Amino acid sequence: MNHENITVWNSVPAFVEMLAEYEEYQRQVTSQSLRLVMMSGDWVPVSLPGRIRNLFQNVEIVALGGATEGSIWSNHFEIPEVVPEDWKSIPYGKPLANQKYYVLDQNMEDCPDWVPGTLYIAGDGIAQGYLNDKEKTKEKFVVLDRTGERLYCTGDMGRYWNDGNIEFLGRLDNQVKIGGHRIELGELENALNSIPQIKESIVEVINKKYLIAFICFDKMKYVKIDEDIFWENGINELKKEFVKNEEEIFINSYGKSLEKISAMIIFQTFIEMGVKENCE
């Protein structure tokens, strides 16, 4: 970046995180030529835009989304300099020019604002179908009877905000049911990643009963008092937050703060299964 004075960065969020991680530790990039960062293809962590802006002055950050079947990008969102604290993820944003999004229920009716549904893409970018695969084409490309528009079913869940922005809620095929509650694994990971002491996490389902989170702690977020108790103190801090009765968590938190309930349930599951923390 110093040699070529790169001005535009376009990648999945994970690569941008790698850049932020490297530069936060190494401080090797001296060029301030980067003016635009575009991220697509996955969730954008709510903390990432701030980290990038701390490294590069006056950079514009844009989140994009869509599908190959809709000509790659169909929506965009210009991420503000200050991301609201109550956001669980960076919004999908609004449709690009000549593109259109529908959020539909199982009866192919429009979902009201804030009500989740399946995301469908319409507009000039929609593909004709899958080559030599009529069955899959028929399954994924449908006609909306009331308008005659041809739509592509993304297999994603989302909802419209009242300002016209779309919030991405995850994949239909990435949802699991635990204790009678339908849960999106990606949303759990975002909730865990919002905890200051956690740098990165991956959530998996075991035996259709337990949620297991693989967590990478962030050393930069701890106050180092003594080398021997450095990690132990950090984990004990987390335990104080999450060791609560699961039933009480559901009653008091479910539907009010998904961030809290997601993290609490996972850590409660750890404790019930007798999983020992690895601090190495």
C-alpha cells in the first residue's frame, strides 16, 4: 500500500479485518491514499468501520450485497462515521439503480417494516437462469403474480426498516432451532464479537441441542496487571456476566436484547457441559 498508494479496497470483510489487525500491531502503513473501502460477501462486524477509520483518514466505507444471479451487487450502504451502539450488524442498505428488493412472507406477500421475511431480488440484473438446470431455475426464479416481475429467491432473511434500508438477518439454511427458539448462527457470532474481550468467534450446533462457541480473546482489550493472572482475570470477568439461570435469561431478555441472550446462553451451555476454558 505504501509503494502503490492504493486508493480503493474491495474484498470480503475478513480481509479488511486482516488489514486492521496487522496495522494495529505493526504500524507499517504510512500512506493515507486509501479513500474507499468496499466490503461484501459476509457480515460486516459493527466494530470494523471504526477500526479502519482509526487507521486511514477521510476514508469512505461502503457495505454491498447481492447475488451472482442478480449481477453480483444489488444493494449498498454507506457506513456512517459513528455506528449506533444498538446496531447488531451493518445494514444491507438500499437497492442500487435498476435493482429492486422484496421482503416476502411464505404467501409471497410484502412483509411490513421491521417484520422478517425472505429476500427476493428484482430488476434489470436478474439472470435468465442456470445453464442446463431447468429444475433449479424453476425453484429459484419465480414470477410475482401481482406485478408480473421476475424475481430471484436469495435464500436470505431480512427486513425493511422504516427509512427504506434493509437489515440482513442471515441465511434460511443457517438457522437452527434450540429449545423451541429459531436462532441465526451468524447473529450469535455478531453478538459475541460485540463483547470487548472477544476478538472473533464461531458458533456451531452439537447434537441439535447445544450451541458451542469457539472464541478468540483479544489481548489488547485487557489491562495487564500480572502475567500469571492475566488471562484468568479476563475469563472470570466474562463469567460474572454470563453465569445466570437460563430460564431467567429467556424470561427477562428474549426479544429485548438478542446480544445479551445469545452470549449468555452460549456461556451457560459451556458451564452445563463442563467445558473447560483454554486460556493458551
